[in-house]
Amino acid sequence: MILLGLIAFAHMQAHIAALITLVVALCVAIFGFTMPTGMALEAAYLGALTGLFPIGWIILNVIFLYRLTVENGSFKVLQDSIAGITPDRRLQLLLVAFSFGAFFEGAAGFGTPVAVTGAILIGLGFSPLAASGLSLIANTAPVAYGALGTPIVTLAAVTGLDAFELGAMAGRQLPFFSVMVPFWLIAAFAGFRGMMQIWPAILVCGVSFAVPQFVVSNYHGPWLVDVVAALVSMGCLVAFLKIWHPKEIWTSPALRGRVDNSAVTPRPASVGAAATPAGFRHHDSGAVMRAWVPWIILCVFVFIWGTQTFKDIVNPLFFPKFPIDGLHNLVQKVPPVVAKPTAEAAVFNFNILTMTGTGIFVAALVSGIVMGYRPGRLLRAYGETLWVVRYSLITIAAMLALGTLTRYSGVDATLGLAFAGTGVLFPFFSALLGWLGVALTGSDTASNVLFGGLQRITAEQLGLSPVLMAATNSTGGVMGKMIDAQSIVVASTATNWFGHESEILRYVFWHSIVLACLVGVLVMLQAYVYPFTLMVVGG
């Protein structure tokens, strides 16, 4: 709460707020939870390392690639090509933030989709607040299956439940929101009337994502859910836009109903019948293809780096593990947080070769060479990028230090037990527990590690389906993704809107709360109300 207050109300820069909050968390852990000072510092150190690798490593390299494409002009051609598909800002938002972003979530996760889509939306002329906030709202429904199903696979590992059943259960919850979120996204941008003007396209976008999401998760497994659903959604939306166009073309890049004049590239703030927004022009097919090449290369490398086969081949070559002395196996989780006393490992896995950020780095180098950059210029550009994102890296390191400290000190378990004491209302609060976990840690995977076991144990004590409750930790958690400080810093960095994290947080906060509560309502229905109870597996 201190962190959110400093960012949202004190308008403090995110890296300063994160460092102050980390100091407060250290005091709470040491004096409130009697954690030895040395252990508390070691936990913060482990979290900071985890923040830089893999998350900061991803952001640094995505921004590096983006800056290369801007410098050589190919990004301008790319944004013109997107405008050529549709000049309507609302439809561009669906295509880029929801469908294209879902592909990157499915392939890489860990902040990649917000970084990529935020940068593209800025290039299209969206205001920084719109590009940041709307990218965060869009990156919700796909999160539970991010990085080739990592959150679900991790949840299975910590709960002892079957990964297929957990993925299938999540696939019986999230499709409702996969249809809802595109409508929510456009309403947040253009208002209810603006949303209703393009409802057929929104419905195509959402349904063409939700149906494959359900089918793949229930009949194949959790690994390729987002990748398949995103590709189907993009294909269906582009095909639909070839035969359908809105009566009015929305050309304003700013958020409706807000004084938001911070757009990087000014665009006419009006709704009309213009064929193409001002400042965009048509390019020959060869130029358009060359402009997309860096992003196609990025997709290929990110997908390869995300496969387990690649990890199994490469990790043995260089996969050092560094146990954190003074912390490793010295903290013990006990019932009712876990089924039996378990020592908490504290190991930093520096699997640099298979980190998603390394795949992005290689993709950026290959793309730079393809675009005609010399090695010396690539080296200077990388140094310039590192300087640009320095405060963001500090913030991410501090935030993960904070999240890791709360885990090892027992703060998170204390909060979780408070939610577990809600009795018959636990299905509703189960979603909010997942939301809290992601808000604290910045990761649906980390939230599942924190609270997955607690969700199962509480469900068994209350006579509820452990699969339902464990899956809800992940599906409720996706709605917390838009407000965690890590994601907000990624968004502000991608949109070059440093120092405005408080505005982004205030914009997305209530969207996050309401959507999380709606997940809770759905889970209550699945737990107690026929015919929703028929959706429950593993009961």
C-alpha cells in the first residue's frame, strides 16, 4: 500500500518509491516478523538479481530493438502498414494491444507484450497514457498461459495437481474474459458509444481468441494456448476488416473524456470519415515487408527460446545455480500454508543462454545486421539504450527485491491466511488472493508459487474443488498484472514516458479491481450454482 500510495498519490518517481518501499519492507521483516537482518538483506539481494535477470534483461533488449527500427525509419513504415489495414484507432488497438500482444504473452511473457505493444502504439500516435494503460488492460486474459504455459506448469508443480486439469479449468474461466476484455478495452479508450460502433469487430476479435483458448486448453494442454489463440484472432480480425468497415472512422489517438495532450506524434482528435490518419502514407510491398522483418525475426527467436526442447538442449551448456548463503533452505514453510513443513530454497538460476531476453537480444542483433547497421553503431546504440532504461532497471530490481522479501519473511503467507479465513466466500476471495499475489510479485507464475499450495489446502478444508481454487489463483491473478509496479515501469519505459508511473497506475487501478471481482463472481457461481458447477473439473 505504501508503494501504491507513493506512486499514485505522492506522484513520486517509480524508482524512488520502490527503493523507499523496499526500506520499509526490510523494517517490517526485521522488526515485525523477527527476520534476521542478514537473511532479510540476502532475500532482497536474490530478488534484485531476479528482477534484472530475466525481467530487466527482456526490457533492455526489446527497447534496443525498438530504437534500432525507429532510427532507420522502418518503424515508421510498420506503423503506416498497420494504419493501412485500418485507419480506425479502435481497430488498431484491438489488433496490436490485444491480439498481437497475446502472441508475445504466449511466447515469452514476463513483460514482453506490454513492452512491444506499448512501443508500437506510441509509434502509431497514441498518447503515452493511452499506449501504456491500454496495453496493460489488454494484457490480462492471456497471462495465465504466458511463456508457453509456465504459470500453469508451475502451479501444478507446487500444488501436486495435474497440469492438464489445471489448464483445462483455467480454460473454462478465462474465455468469458477473453470475450469481455476487448469490449472493455475499447470502452476504456473510446467510451461506450465508440465501442458500440465497432462491436462486430470486437466480437470477432474476442470470440476468435476465446474459442481456441478453450479448445486448446481442454483438449491439448496449457503450453500453446495463447500462441494458437492469438494467431487465430489476428487472422480472423484482419480477414473481417477486409469485408467490414465502421461507418465512422475514429482518428483520435487520445483517451476519450481525458485531457491528454501528450501524444508523441500529434493526430487529429476527431471522429470522421477520413481514409487514413494524417501523417501516414502508403508504401510499396517490399518496403512494408522489410519493415516487418525485425518483428518477424523477434517472433521466431522468442518462440524458439520459449520451447522446452530448446531449453533442454542449451541449459546443460551453461546453467549455473548460485545458492544464496545465509538464506538457502533456512526459511521453512509450515501448515496450513503448505501440506507439510518445507524448506524454502534460495537459488539464483543464471540460465542466461535460455532467458527470453537473450533470444530478444540475438533477434535485435540479427535484425540490426539485416537493417544495415555496422557493429560499432550497434554497440553504441546498446549503450544508449542502457542509459535510457537505467531508472526502469533500478525500479524492477527494487520491486522484485520487495516481492522476494515478503515471500521469505512470511508477509505474503500472513496475507494469504487472512483471505483463507473467509469461509463460504472463499471462492470469491480466492480470485482476489491471486490478484494480490501478482500485484505483489509482478508475475502470475510467482503468485502461483506463493499461494498455489494455500489455495489447494483451503479448498480441501472447505470441501471445494482443489483444481478450481488453484486455477483461480492463476486466473484471478491475471487481473493484477496491470497494476504491479514492474508492469507499469515496463509500460512507461516502452512509451518513453518516464516519471509518469503514477498517472498510469491511477488510470488502470479500478479496471484491475473490478475485473478481479468479476473473476471472483464467476468462481462463486462455478463453486455453488448449477449449471456453472458443471464446468468444474477435478472436483
